[in-house]
Amino acid sequence: MVAPSGILARIDGPLVILGYGSIGRGVLPLIERHIDFDRDNCTVLSATDQHAAQLVAHGVKHLCQPLTPENHETVLRGLFPQGGGMLVNLSVDVESLALMRLCHQMGTLYIDTVIEPWPGLYFGSHLPNVQRTNYRLREGFRALGRELGPGPTAVTCCGANPGMISWLLKEALLILAKDLGRPAAPQSQADWARLAMDLGVKGLHVAERDTQVSARPKPLGTFVNTWSVDGFLSEAYQPAEIGWGTHEKTLPPRGHRFDFGPRSAIWIDRPGCETRVRSWVPEIGGQFGLVVTHAEALSISDFYTVRDGDTAIYRPTCHYAYHPCNDAILSIQETSGAGILPRARHILDPAEIVSGRDDLGVLLYGHARGAMWYGSRLSIEETRALAPEQNATGLQVTSAVLAGMVWALENPRMGLVEPDQMDHARCLAIQRPYLGRVEAHYTDWTPLAHRINHFAETVDRSDPWQFTNFLVD
């Protein structure tokens, strides 16, 4: 496998990368490979100087400066003295909406992988749980978009998921339509939503399995993951959230509807990392996944809603069904059991991973073919051949950031944008060389299949695709 090359776009003005964790270290080499920029006008801004020597080797500036509500505007205006350029936000604990507002004022392009709040929302908050949801954060983003209106492009939630998964979903719908003898060419949001309805898609999982392993056993008390430990912990202990389909009959236990915004989702009053569902991925087959809250579960269900006036007549159910690497599963169990956040945290370095892959795709279900998984199957061996400084999970994220950057540079006046609104074909064309095998798999699996022995359960045998059948009691 040969790593792709070639310049795809140019940044005129400053390039600032905010955050230099596992994703930042993976993104920078891709930017160097595919985007023309002035190294003398490039700054990596991070809260520590841990990787300062590495940045010197890259030939870019490094500024060790944590951003706060009080100083972020002064610091960033100093890095964009004439405005313009691009801010690539890969940080935690820095409010995304504050940065978007500032970039709008400066005429600066913006991209992030998650709508992040200032510290205090994820842990130790006195707010009711409904106010700690990604749904509320997304409503803040939508309100800011309405307030600011047209202006420099600000792409939010553009990693592997959220991000790439929205582009894969559109391609999956086109493949399903062709296979069912109903090829289509949707253009608008309404076209896409109507296509999903006409194909009979009741819902979809963002179905992921990470099988990457290290030769070294996980140390007791250390949280091990293949990507940001801080990022995973934050979302893992938010309430579980689900884009709620119009075919659903019954709310799950502790399930609640939202009484503001588009009302296209629900939340469950329990942590996402402790909420399990039955799901399916290629090769492995049936598995348990975690309903960790993610922005795509909310934006996808909203985007694919068909309305008759004010009434939603079609909406698919959508949620994450995540099986992280085995070390992360054990880490979550230890953390939940202890009831305190871990002090020791470790991200698996590409060099220490001995085998495994990350299979990440959409599992569309309820249509005439039953269920179809479509996504990226990327191994650690392929990743090493394609890009430095990252594992398979990281490359799925960083290549999506690259695609989002190029799209924003090609479409610089789109205002605030979610991945569902972007040109999926263009973004996947940029990203596909980094995704390993991109495959479609049909299956006759349902959440009612393959139970070991018989125990009392809440199931609906009249419709296998009800959420109650996916949910593990």
C-alpha cells in the first residue's frame, strides 16, 4: 500500500492548530502532505510543552498557552493579526462556540471534531442531566448559526464520527437504492430524507469495533484507549442520547423526550458507557455496543426527517453502538466500578500495537434487505503504510479532518455547517485513500437473533427493529 500524495488546497494566512494530542499529532503530517501553507505562519497552540521538540522538527511554531474564557480572544487575535487563515480546533475544555464566534468576527475559517464546552459541564456539574446533553450543545450551535448568518465557513463535528459517518451514510443509501432497483440522485436535504423513507430504512447504528491490541497487558488503574482518553471519558459519562425514529413505540426505561429544539431525539438518564445495545459488524457478527452520546446521532436523525407541515411523518432512529478496544472496555469497567476518574491515562502508541483494526460504519436496518453495514475497515498494518504518528482509529479521524479542511477552503463562505450538509462525494474522495477497505455487507441478523438460553426480557417480536429489542436490559 502506497501513501497518497499531492497538494489539494492552500491556506492563505495563518494556520493555527489548537491542541496537540493524538489527533493533532496525526493531522499535522497529513496537512503537510496535502495542504500548501506558510510554515512561518503556522502555530500549534497547546496546554503543555510535551511535544515541543517534535514541533520544532516539523518547522512550525509552538505556543504553550491554555485557553480560558478570559484569555482566548486575546491569544487568538494575536495569532490572527489580520484575520483570515484557518483555526483547526482539536482541543478539549475550550468552548467551540466561543471560537466560532471569534473566527466569524476575524474572517477566519474554522473546523473542529466535537462541540466542546468550557470545563465544568462534563464532570462536577450541578446542572440537571438534560442540560449536560449533546442535544443542548447542538442547539447552542444551531442558535449561533442563526445569529451569525452568512460568513466564513465553520465546520463542526468533523472527525470520523461525527463527520465521516454522515458521508458514508449518504453513499450507503445510494448503494442500497441501486441494489433494490431504485437508483436515485438526491440533491437537497428533503431529497435525502425522502430517499431514506422510500427505502424503508427504520434506523441505523454507527456500528464500530476496535480490535487493536498491545503486547503489554493493561496496567491496573490506568485508563488505556486508542484515542483521546479525556475525550472518551467526557462523552462516556454524559447521558446516553438517541435520534428517535417515528416507528418507535415505547420509550426505554429512564428515557425522556426533549421539550425544546426539533425534538428529534431522546435521552436516557444513565451514562452512555453503561447503556448497551445489540449491534452487528462484519466478520465478528453480533456484538454489544455502548450508546455513547455523539453529535451524529442527533444531526442525522434531524437531517433525515420528513415533515408534513409541523408533523414528522418519517425519521430514522440513530445512535452510536461502540465497542472500543478491549483495554478501553476494561478501563471503563474499572472506572465505573471505582466511581472516580482515573489518574493514569495512556493512549496506545502505533508502535506498541501488535495487531487489530478499526471497523467503523453505518448499519442500516429495517429495509427490504434486512440490514446492511457500510464503512471503513482499516488495519494497523495498513495505517503504518499510509501515515505516521497514528493508529487505525486515529487515521479515520485525522483523514476526515483533512477532508473537512479542504472542503472548507473550497467553500469558504458557507457559515456554520454540520457534516450532513457537506458534499459527501467530495469529502470521501479526499479521505478514501486513508480508509483501508470500504465495504458493504448485507446480513440477516436482527437484535432478536442468537440468545444464549432464555431469560425474562422486554422484547417486541412484532417488529424486530424496535429499540427495545436492541437495548440490553
